[in-house]
Amino acid sequence: RLFDVEWSRGSTRLVTASGDGTARLFDVETAAELGAFAFHRGTVKAVAVRPGSGGDVFASCGRDGALALWDARVASRASASVAPYGERLSLAASSKPVAVVERAHEDDH
């Protein structure tokens, strides 16, 4: 299930948010998937592409309340995980966002 799509202005790339817990980067000119980015524990609800990045830099937010920042050029590393008020949190070794804000949103329902 697809929840959000964002085009990268001035490029042929788009980023999707999906129910399988991934954000995916595509080149629409070649119909190629350039990468699947998995961090969220559940549905990815929205994505936003950084203007001028050609689709390489984008954010995803999930139903888990986390916000992840991705850079497709360095997708194999994880560098930071920060909760509100600066509390540092750990990342699993397989996680690949360049930065994460846990509990960026919490659903009390």
C-alpha cells in the first residue's frame, strides 16, 4: 500500500512511503528502483525531498512516531539517533538513516 509520493523537482526521481515499512527511491525515466530504505517499525506515512538534492536527501516519517533523514549517497551508514530534548538513542546495526528523531510524533489513541 502506498501512502505518499514526492517528486524531486528538476530531476526524474521520486520517493514513496509505503505500508511495508520502507521508503523507496525511483528514477521514473528508467523505471528503476534506486533503493529501498527501511528503518520504521511499521507503516511509512509520509516522505519529503530536500529541494536541490536530486532526490538523494529525503525524510520519512512513520506510524511508529519516528522521523528518519536519508542520504542515498551514504545510505550504508547510521550516524545519530536523537529523541526530543537531545536524549541520544541507539540504532540497530542494520539501520541506515543518517539521522533519526524518535518520538517525533506520538499517537495517544
